[in-house]
Amino acid sequence: MAGILVSGASRGIGESIARSLAADGHRLVLAARSQKRLAHLAEELGADWVRVDVTDPASVAGAYARASELLGGAPDVMVNCAGTFEVAPLTRAGVESLDRNLAANLRGPFLFISHVLGPMLERGSGLIVNIGSVAGRRAFPGNAAYSASKFGLRGLHEVLLEEVRGTGVRATLVEPAAVDTTLWDPLAPDADPNLPSRADMLDPANVAEAVRYVVSQPAHVQIPLLQIARA
């Protein structure tokens, strides 16, 4: 079984990923800002946990170091799932929204990758899973800040693929369509015709099963991109 570090694991997609991977018997270290929720989930799943603010380089460095101690070495798998989501037209979004989205959705994965990649390359094995979005390949009104961050993550992932080619290290970008999580609660999507209804969204478990599939593949199988949509 693999030693896996999952960021953003306290709720939503990250929590579902943690539950799915724990069911397969993997050794997990769960990372997030919500300490109380994180500790409760870790206890339930028999996992370890570390608190982290993915926008803070020192916090990520400390969390990664502690996770490596708990796993007895660098993670076999890193799942970058922490993030934020905001919707606003360009005339109202403001640079603060852009900064928040870039910090959580792009800078966070960049920081974790910068720590985990070196040990994986030295070992000649490892898997990095980045959770992107349909908004990282398609433009939607009101998604300027969010899409900028997710298009950026896609670019980061493409560079990562080139840098790990032939090394034994693999990377996958999982790009789901809209997923029904609490991030949508402030937006009340069912009351806004410009947003997808919750009935038309994916369930977090659908994304978790996709990640579970990627993690389950043998070391010679590379899945660079996995896009998920509701039929």
C-alpha cells in the first residue's frame, strides 16, 4: 500500500478522496486548515493529519516535513486538492479575489510539488495528482479569478509532465465538471440560471473514484489527464 499525502482533505472532494483511498488500505496523511474537522476525519479513517495553510510557504514546508516523518519517508503519492472558488464578473471581482484564487489553487500545488518532486525523482517513482477543473480549459462568465488559477494549474501540470518524462515519476491532472460541495452554498446555484443546478453536478465521490483509479494503476501506466463530466 502507498503512503499518500492529501491536501484539502477536511471536506468536499478532498474528504471523499481520503475516504476512498483509506478504504483501499493506504497510509494517509491528511492536510488542511480546518484542524477540528481534520482531526475528527483522521481518527475515523485511522489516518494521520497535519494542519497546513497552502498559501503560506513556511506552513507547507512544515506540513510536508511532518507528513514525511509520519510516513517514514517522502510520500509515494501527493494529491493536491486544497483550493477555493469564487464567482464574480470582472467588473466586481477585484484583485483581492484574483490573489486569493491564485494563492490557493495555483501557489499551493506549486509549493507542495516543489517539496515532493525532488525526493520522488531521487527514488525514481511517485505520483502527483492535481485536482483541476473544467474551468481550467473552458471559459465561463464570472470565472475570471478562478479560471486564471485553474488554467495556471493546467500549465504547471504540463510542465511537470515534461520534467518527469522517463524518470519513473508520474503525474495526473483530474479535471471535473461542477461538483456539488459546500463551496457552492453561498452562491445558491439552483436560484441562478447562469449557474449549473446542483442536480446537474457531479458528486464528490465521483471525483474520488477517479483519483482512486489513477492511484491503483501499476507504475508503468501514465494517465496525464482525466476529465470527468456528468452524462
